[in-house]
Amino acid sequence: MIWSREVLAGVLLILVIASAVGGLSYYRSYKAEKLDEIAYRVYLFERGKVKEEEILKLVEGTPYEAYVKALTGRDVSDLIDDDQIRKLFLEKRAYELYREGRHEEALKILDTIKKEDFNYPSAQLLKALILEKVGKTKEARAIYVKLSAEFKGTYIGKVAYARFLHLEGR
């Protein structure tokens, strides 16, 4: 019995679809397995059994990249899609720069955090602390006064008020 063209084309189409589905399934499985391997290596890094240079190269371009870079104190703001979360990491980076004594760099970063951002109050508090540290007490005082008035009764407001009183010598 000789098969018709339509039957052969149908069988061929079914084989192509089955191959594509099987290939896609295999690719997804392979990709998940690779991510599992990377996750295990990240775990080993957290335990001090994998070197920083090795893990940074391994996680590049994976979902683990931001996490590992944050663990190692690197800037991850360019890896974060959500604008508000990016602002949080910018504030964290500014704090790290402040701790390293790189005050001007920290202040530039803090200036990118605007009033509409959720972490504006804490970023302003950090900015005032840095200004105070570099001797710009008049600017720091103005920020403390503003924060203590706008956020009265909150943690930020109370810390700002305490720093203001400290500057006033009370």
C-alpha cells in the first residue's frame, strides 16, 4: 500500500511537532539543572568554599547575579528592574561608600533618590549624617529639622530630632 502525500505530510508534521516539544522540554530541563548547579555553588560560596572571582563569573547573566553581587558589596542597582527596589540598593551603596570614607560619591548617589521614592526619608537621614561628618553642619541641621517635622513620632523623625539636638549641644 502506498501512502498518499497528505498522509505522509501529516506524519511528517506530527514528527516535527513532537521533536520540537521534546526539544523544548529537554532544553527547559537542562536549563533548570544548570540553575540548580549554580545555586549549589552559591551555597558553597556562602560557606566560604568557593572563591569570589569564581562565583562572580559563574553567576553572570543568571538570576543569582544580583544576589551574589549584593553579598560581595558590589553595586547591583543596574541589575534591578523595579525602580523602587533599585533605589533601595542605591541607598545601600551610598551607605557603603560612606563607611569607606567616600563621602562625595555617597552624596551624589543620595541625590538621585527623590521625594516620591519610598526610601527618601532614610536616604535624607543618611545624607544629613554624611554632611555632618564632612563639617557641613548647617546643611545637616536643615535636613534634620525637616525630617523631624515631617516624620514626627516615627523612627526617622526621632533619630533626626536626636541628631538635631546633638548639633545644638543639648
